[in-house]
Amino acid sequence: MMRYILQRLLYGLILMLGVVVLNFFLIHAAPGDAAEVIAGEMGGTTEEMMAQIRAHYGLDQPILIQLWIYLKQIAMGDLGTSYHFNRPVTELILQRLGPTIMLALSAQLIAMLLGVVLGVLSSRKPQGFLSGFVSVFSTVGYAAPVFWTGLMLVILFAVWIPLFPVEGYVSARFRGTGLAYALNVAWHLVLPATTLGILFLAQYARLSRTAMIEVLGADYIRTARAKGLGEGKVTFNHALRNAVLPILTIAGLQFGNLISGALLVETVFNWPGMGRLAFDSVLRRDYPTLLGVLFFASAVVVLANLLTDLSYRFADPRIRTGGR
């Protein structure tokens, strides 16, 4: 197992190197000049000031030299300094990391619990009303753009039925601490987490429904029923355990997509996370900050894939490292 983990970590590092190089070239090939944006924020765009800014941030160097310097910084654990905030990028990411992780985990929890429950219940009667509802809901939920879903929830639960706030992390005038503070954050989290979770809830519901229908038709399920086991025990103890592998696969792969999908959700709800930081960095041509956010998101995807593979080996003892 340790050999397998080390091998996957090595592959992950090689993949991360390729992602970093590709992101660097793509961002620097985009239209716009970071030096002009910085000079404009300083109140002037003279040629002398532009030259000083380019020399200060290394923008006057050839692109390959800039890439080499950036790779050396990353190897030493330094993601650079933000052009706009004039602070270390690592510090900015850590400051925004908590809200993003909270949003992603909440959306993942909503999607997995409700999706699996709906899929399991609908699989017991594949031709029933609930099964048809899950199929239609899965198609609509997956096809609807996440920003459109967010706007619809805002109209429904903030305008027509004013139950939840539409933006921010906590209320502007709130000064509480402890449990009161946590409840206020949770109140603001409901709409963003639900918006992000609906997209993946549809996938979990459809996937678990399909997997459960296939497993419930297996011979060992008929044997379990013939022994007199209750339907609930057959469904959850025998069928769901064997149908969980594709669900685990989606859970691991989609967590990285949750981090990247948080960009639009955080923008719609003004949620102070990494997605909002990346959006602002694009507008300000803040290359180091944007590269740092993309680097962190890529690392999360690689780590999530590794944890997914490991969870396979714990969930199914037939799977062995090295294909044995």
C-alpha cells in the first residue's frame, strides 16, 4: 500500500508540474498588460513608471526566464506576491480557504446524502413515480447552469419568500461570537451550498439509482431475500454496499469540480472564498494570485483522486494494489 501511495504521489507531482507550466503560458498569453493595470491603480501610466513596474515584478524578462523563476519559487513553497494586494499569495489563499472548503463540503454533503437516498428509494420501483421524478430532476439539475440555479433560488427564497440572505459570509451588523456566529454563517451558507449541491445531487441520484437497479437484480440479492431477510436489510446492507463504488468514484472526482465550480457561486452570492479571489484576480491581471489559486485547486483534484483510489481498496477487498 505504501509503495502504491508513493507511486501515485510521484505521478501527481509530474501532473502538477505540467498543470503549472500550462497555466503559466495560458495566463500570460491572455490579452492585457499587468503593468498597465498596476500603473493605472497607482495614478499614472508614464513610460518611466511602466518600466519601473516591469523591472520590479520581473515582467521585463523573457517568458521562459519568468517561468523558471516561478518554478523555483514553487519548489521552495513560495507562490509569489500579489500585484494588487502586495501580500504573499499563500497568505491570501489561506485567508480565503476556510469559506471555500466550508461551501464545498456543505454542497458535497447535501448532494451525496439526498442524491443517494433518492437514488436508492427510486430503484426499488424502477417504473414508479419517484423513479421518473428522479430521472427528470437529474436531467434538469445537471443541465441548468449553476449561476441560473443560484439566481432562481435568490428570487424564490430571498425575494418572494424572504428566508435567507443573498450575499456575504455574515450579516453586516452582526457582532456575536461562538454559537451565534456559527448559526449566522450557516444561515448565509444555505443558498450558496444548495445552489452548488443541486448540480451534483442530480448526478448522485441518477448514478445511485442506476447502480442499485443493476445490483438488486443480482443472484446474491435473490438469495438474501430467499433467506427471509427484510427488504430494508437487503437494500442497505447488501445492495447499497456493492453499489457504492461508482458513487465513491464520483465523490472523489467531483470534489475538485466543487472547488472550481465555487467560482460562479461565490460570485453570485458574494461569498468571500477562493473563487471570488480568482475572479477579482482575472479582472486585475493579478497573475501570481490567479496562478496560486489554480495551483491549489489542481493540488486538491490530485489529492482527491488519490483518496478515491484508497477508498476503493477499503470499500472492496477484492481490489488489491498492483492489480493482484
